[in-house]
Amino acid sequence: MSQKAYLLLQDGLLLEGTAIGKTGTTGGEICFNTGMTGYQEIYTDPSYSGQIIVNTTAHIGNYGTIDAELESEKPTISGIVVNDFSDSFSRKASHESLQQYLEKHNVVGIANLDTRMLVRHIRSKGAQNAIISSSLKPEELKKELAKVPDMNGLELSSLVCTKEPYFVGDEKSDLKIAALDVGIKKNILRNLVARGCYVKVFPAKTSFAEMDKWKPDGYFISNGPGDPAAMGYAVKTVREILNADKPLFGICLGNQLLALASGISTYKMHHGHRGLNHPVKNLITGLGEMTSQNHGFAVSAEDINKNPNVEVTHLHLNDQTIMGIRLKNKNAFSVQYHPEASPGPHDSVYLFDQFVTMVRECKEKADSKKVSAINS
């Protein structure tokens, strides 16, 4: 007989379903992802730390799990909510079922819920804290829910980042990129390496001075979880990179940190953007892109309008939120979405090419100045 599980939202909505994954209790901010595929990549994306994910796809687990689709070493989500959960899978390449994977990594979940109704509820009421339990009685849930921290003001990057620096790519490459890991996805690193970059990945709280000792040609600021306004240490680092006039590219949380370092505030969205088909317009080229997105915070358009050195480069076509910025007086730009996708469309991978081109041009100028100084 299937074990019962309960889901309680902060606004009082209580739902009963079937326990999946690890038996136990978990809490976090509940939000939804509209992607039709890629559940394993979603669960292992560090940006989802502290969150309970509602998958809008009706069937979850039907293709099992495989190591090649990990975006970090293990799931970083707080829990999952699905409609129809499959304990069996058809993909021959898969290593194990999703149930085995979730149990192994202590992820608590609930299935057999009307996720369409639940998503409509979240869209109406907003992202909020929630609790899933397959071990507590319904009357015990409220007390546990009160212990879940609010995402506003919550710093999580230092919990999910690497603890020690590490290298990715060919050490003989002529292009060195320092990546600040505030919750980085593996496919970002793959994209940089595929373009000839040798990358050194640093923990979230690494100072600019420490990274600069490696003498990188450019800097990358990753995606990640939590409230960017609670990350003063990373804002300071980004500001120092800009002050040193180094080439910089940021993705998602990296976009918010670049904004904060430029004196532009961020804010918490009503329910955020999480899915694989978000339409974005590139204001520089005039072209549209279908994008993969995952964020609950955004950059203030009002503040950008007050800053003559910051230009909006991308806009979300559904709600006109800021999707990309660049600094007119620096070699720095960022986007709020995920050009590396995984899962999702590949319309935006050109941004990695743009970054590499910018770094190479800056390096060539610096080398030319050195030669001129020596000859003079």
C-alpha cells in the first residue's frame, strides 16, 4: 500500500498525496518549472537550493536518471511535487530509477497531486514557503513550516559552491577564465571549455585579489540560489573586477550581482520565471530568442534608467522584465537567463562566443601595450 504524504503551503492550502523519494519531512520555497523535459538537470541545478519544485509535466521519472545529465554532484532542491510519478523507466542508458536516485540523495517528495491546480494557485498567490511530509500528521505540519527560512534575505551560494578551487579544460590554452562559483552549472563550464577556455573555478567567497593572483584573462560570474541582495561579499568582488577593468560575463545570479555592483537594486518577483520557453528580445540585434530560465529575483528597470553607464540589452517579452545588461564604460555584460540551457533551447549560446571574443580582444590590446612599452 502506498504511503501517504502531505503538502502544506504558507497560505494554508493543504493537499494529500503519495510519498515518493525519501520518507521524511522537508521545507522550502515552493515554485514551479514548466519544462517538458530535463527533470534531473533541474533537480541538480544549484540555483534551486532551498526550493520545492513543482513539475508541470504530467509524467516524471519515466526515463530514469543518468550521470551525464547532472548539473552538480547531487540534487540541491529541498523537495519535489509531481502529478504522475514513474518508478520504472524505458531509457536503456539510464543507471537507475528516479525513485532510487531520490532515496539515495535523501530527497523528499509527493506525487498524485493536481499540479495544474497547484500551479494556478502559486501563480495567483505567489511563491511562498511550503512543507512536504510523509512522516508527520497534518496537524503537526504548521509548526514545522514556521521553521522554514524566508527566501528574502537568504544567502545560499556559500553552501552550494565548491569548497576548493578546481580546474576545467586544457591547461595549455592561451585563454584563462576565472569563474566565481556562486552555484555554477556544469554545462556552463562545458560551453567555456568548448570555446578554448582554461577555467579555474573559485568558491563563492573568494576575493578578487585571490583570483587575480592566477592572472586570468577574463572573469565569469555564475548562476546560483538565494537573494542577491544578501551577498555583499560577492557584490564587492564584482565591483573590484570592474574597477580593475577586467572583462566580465555573468549569468542569472551573475546578472543580478553585476547590477548590484553597478548601484542597481534587485527585487523578489511574484512567482519568478522557471521553464524552457521564455521569449526574450535582444535589443541590440532586434532578434528574438526562446530561452531557459530559472530565477525568483530580478533587476530594477527604474534604477537602470537612472544610470547612464548601464544599458539594457535583453527584455522578457511576456512581462518586460530586464533580461540582460551591459556596461557602456566597461567590458562587462550579463543575462538573466541560461544560454547554456541544459535543458532547453540553444538560441542563446552565441553569448559565450561574444564573451570569448571580448576577452581575446582585451588580451590582444593588453599584449600590444606591453610590447609597445618594452620597445619604447
